[in-house]
Amino acid sequence: MESAIPAHLKTARSRHRRVPDDYHPPYPSFVARHKPDVTRVVMAYFGLQYRGQAPAGASSSLGDIAARFAGAHAPSHWDRAHYVDQAGFSNVVSVAYWDDVAKFDAWFAPAREAWTGDGEEGVGRYIEVLRPAVARYETLFSSPDRAEGVAVIAEGMSDEVQEHAYWGGMRDRIPLSQTDEMAPGGNPTLRRDGARLRVVAHDNLCLIRSGQDWSDTEAAERKLYLEEVEPVLREGMDFLRDDGRGIGCYANRYMRVLGADGVPTEKSYGQSWWRSLAALERWAESHPTHVRIFGAAMKYLSTLGPAAKLRLYHEVTVAAAGEQFFEYRDCHPRTGMLAAVAAT
Amino acid sequence: MESAIPAHLKTARSRHRRVPDDYHPPYPSFVARHKPDVTRVVMAYFGLQYRGQAPAGASSSLGDIAARFAGAHAPSHWDRAHYVDQAGFSNVVSVAYWDDVAKFDAWFAPAREAWTGDGEEGVGRYIEVLRPAVARYETLFSSPDRAEGVAVIAEGMSDEVQEHAYWGGMRDRIPLSQTDEMAPGGNPTLRRDGARLRVVAHDNLCLIRSGQDWSDTEAAERKLYLEEVEPVLREGMDFLRDDGRGIGCYANRYMRVLGADGVPTEKSYGQSWWRSLAALERWAESHPTHVRIFGAAMKYLSTLGPAAKLRLYHEVTVAAAGEQFFEYRDCHPRTGMLAAVAAT
């Protein structure tokens, strides 16, 4: 067993972990490990938004950015997912990950121009980018043998880690928590640049991508996941999407991952923007919608034990103000971080 | 809203609270407030143990100690409760509270001698006493207008407090948590003194008394409590009683409070001894038995809202080694802290 915080990111603590040094988690979990020379990663979400069937321009944009993801200064990994939002719009979100900011910067300018530079009737477009220092994010995986999201670009997975299976583990896995409360600073504001709307959020904005993969489950487990767990998860995701603002959740998308052929896979993830890590912690620990998710997952795991084939993972980032970029064009006002300023 | 830690017990922190300063709990709770000149309290549990009907000596002991509780240097409050333990023995436990250690010391010696000085066929007797400094315990009440346990001897109740309704609130309400992890030190050992067995536990042993009062509930709420919540609570209490050792719970009693006439009231409490506050935290937060209790309680409270007439409270102490006294005579080996040494 090892600490979720890698040796080269350990610092003299001014803040304590929530568990004693002899704490042993009741089941194993794993975290992504970068090479020590990786100091910063980039997580870039490119969204398209439209009603009904995809307009021609949307399809060509998806092809264009896929080509860019394969070209010069390309990301180390990307994936694509789909969901229908609260206003009834389809959203297709392509997420790409870099572990070299210079490479991303060289890549980004023309890609951004192609994505939000021109408008098209009936198609909203958005770009949401974080470029956190590695001390500002953490990952967690139920199995070490299938990376997802930012973990795909890491060197590999850790051994079993200590800081999980208790409330507060998420915070304790973020290296910056050794010395920083990570309190939010300020409020999101809107900046207009012609047809482009940019949101300038605030220090210590929090992003979670939390994923589920039921592709390996067989009959009985699959039925249990789809009938007992997924509906409860969906209810919580819907709450965050529709009513999250009151508890500090600016926006939530519950996405279905698409295969290379555009067909939905047996993977999903929730992606949400939060005012603070503390707000995310409070919801996860005590809100009835997440307590039900937790209860359903506990019942599931205690029924199946180590035989469970369901895979769970997440990545959580607490970004400094200068590590964020949000740009929207022709989107409805409840799209992503626009929702944070629309209601301010 | 105010801090659960009273002003005169605030110290310069070396350890942080788990919530930010602007945290607002989602519902009100209250804590007991002593006068500032109270530096220490005494919680003294006197148990009788027998099979079947109470032997004559047991009944006369109950009358004798009740008389002592009303005599010179008497406690400020006491109550009595009953349960049948895992070995099938009836246990009647009388609990008394003082806020003046000198008074307790003057009272205790003859009472102890009367309780465990002589044996009697078929009757086990035990005394479990903590005398914690006020920085070493906390209370929590769902309503401010009916004190129970140690809170009855306090001057009154606080206004709404901030440190509750999140995992870690229990720790944050204990004043010592400002500067101390409260890690357990050493292992319990047994000392024989003739027929008296004394257990010497260890630094930072933890005691919780957690109570329920459904006497004010009316038909629908009463049915909901007794049919939906109580069975789940009982299941968790049984787990701690029978299998708690593996997770750091030395002993648990799920007691029914008795009226002055010896008749069971509509109040109950769980009383358990823990290796550490951390072990109690881990069980409460993540063990399936308590997650189910929490889920049942959440569902109950969200169904009833502020109309709920059920009253809940607890008191939690983390006692220094020198603040403890455990003595057993003619008890079976799974009685109270005897269970901690029997299995060592």
C-alpha cells in the first residue's frame, strides 16, 4: 500500500489527512501515476449543441477536430460522449488530454478558431479547458488495468493506495491539500468578445469527471447495475443538472461515451463544475440524491464482492484562476459555465 | 449560529475543521453548554447482570444505589436502562452524572464497595466510569428543549451550532480536536483484585451514548420510526455487539430506558466503547450497517421534514488513560470492556 500522493509531490504539511497513519481501506483502489517530469496536464472539452438531427456543419466539425486530434501537437488521448441536456439539446463533447502545455498551446489557437471562430445556424459550440498543475488534481480507479480520461496519458497505475473509502479521501489525494484549504475566490463573470462569450470563473473552481463502465458485466450483474444502481445515479445526475446551483454545482452533464464509430458504448460519465471542492464534498456526503447513489453502490458491491465486473473511476481537479478557459458561441444560457453567470 | 466549541475552550489551532468557515448546515442542531467553571464531568455506569428473573439481591442493589443517587454528594442526574445481551443475560444499567469531581470522589468509595465489594450467586456487577475534561467530549441534540444524559447537568443548550450534518462534525465539536489527533495509545489489559476484575484500557478510548426518543411521535410517524428505522438501527447495534471487535468496537449495548417505576419508556440508546474516535468515524461513515441506518434516517427526515417529532441526541467522549475506571465482578467474559481483554 502506498500514498495516493506521489513521493515527489510530498511537502511539509500544514493540514492533516482525515485518517490516522495506520488506516487500512476495506477494499483496493488505484490512482494514475505520471512521470515525475510531468508538471501540468491539459483537459480540453469541445462541445457541440443542436436540436434533433445533427446539422451538416456539426458533423463536419466532429470530423475536423478528430483530424486535429490526430495531427501535429496532438493530445495523447481523447474520447467523445453524448447527452441530451435540460433544454432538450443534443450535446456531443470531445475531450482531449495533453501532458505538455507547450504542445497544447501550439495546437490550440487554430483549433479554437475553427471551433468557435465562425457561427452556424442551429449549432452551439463551446470550449472548456483546464490546465492544472499536477498538485491540483487526483484520480481514483476501482481496477488498475483499464485507464480512462486523464489517466490514459499517465505512465501507469499505482499500487493500492491508502487515501480512499472514507469521506475526505478525494481531498486527501490532491497533493495541494497538504498545505491549502483550496477555498473558492470570487464569482464567475461574463466577457463578450463579439459572438463569443467567455466566462472567467474564480480561483479553486472544481471539476469532476466520474465514470462507469459496465461493458464487462454479465447477465445477473448487468441487470443489477442497470436496474438498481443506474436509475439512482441518473436521478442524482438530474438533480445536479436541474437544481445544483443551490448547493454550489454550476453545471452537470451525465454523458454516454461514444465509440470510434459514433455508437454508444457501455460506458458513461458525469462531468460537473463546482464552486469548490467543499461544495462537492458536502453533496457527496450528505445530499439525499448522492446518499442514495452511495447506498445503491454499497449494496451492489456488498452483494457482488470482489467478483464485481463493474468498473468505476473519477478525476477531480481544483483549478487556479489562471488555469481555466471557458468560451461559448450560440449556446443556450444554461450551457456549462454560462449557467453560473446567467443566474448571477 | 455559533461554534459548538464554547468561547472559553477555543485555542490556537494546529488542526483544521473539516468545513470552510462559511459552511451552513442544512438543518438545526444544538449542543449542551456547561457553565465555564465546570472543568470536568463524571459519567458513571453501574451494571447488574443476571439470567431470567431478577434475584432478590439485584432488586435490593437497585434500590440501594437509587438511594445513594439521592443522598450526600449525589449526582446531578441519573437514569436507568435495560437490555438482554448476546449471552442471554439481562443487564440493568444505572448511569449517573456529576459536574464536580470532588463530589463524585466523596460519593464513590462506599458506593463502589456496596456494588462490587461482595458477590452474590447469579448476579454480575460492573462499574464503568469516565471523568473527562470538558475539552474531551461533545454532545448533539436535534431539539434544544429536552436534555438527556450528560446534557441534563449542563446549564442549558446552545443556539444552532455550525459543526454538524457532515462527516467529521463529531470530531470538530470536541474542543481537543483543535490541537490533537486523539490517537489511541496501547492495548487494554486485565488486572485481578480478588474477585474483582479491572480493565485498564488506553489513552483516547472512545465512548458514545446515542439516543432515540419517540415518545412524542403520533400514529403515522410512530409507525414509520418503529417499522422503517428502528429495525435498521437494531441490525447495526447487533452487528456492533456481535462483530464489532474487528472494526475497533470493544462492546455495544442497545438499551431501553426505564421509567422511575421500572417500566420501559419510549426512549432507547446505544452505548458503545471504541478503540478510537477514528474507528467510530469509519464505522459511521462507511460500514454497510451504519450506512443503512443513515439512509433510513435520511429517508425518514426527508419524508417528515421539520414536522418530525422523533428526538435524537448523542454524547461522545475521548477519554485520557487517567480518566477511566472499569471494574467487573462475576460477569461473563463478553461484558463491556472485559470483551476487549478476553480476546486480546
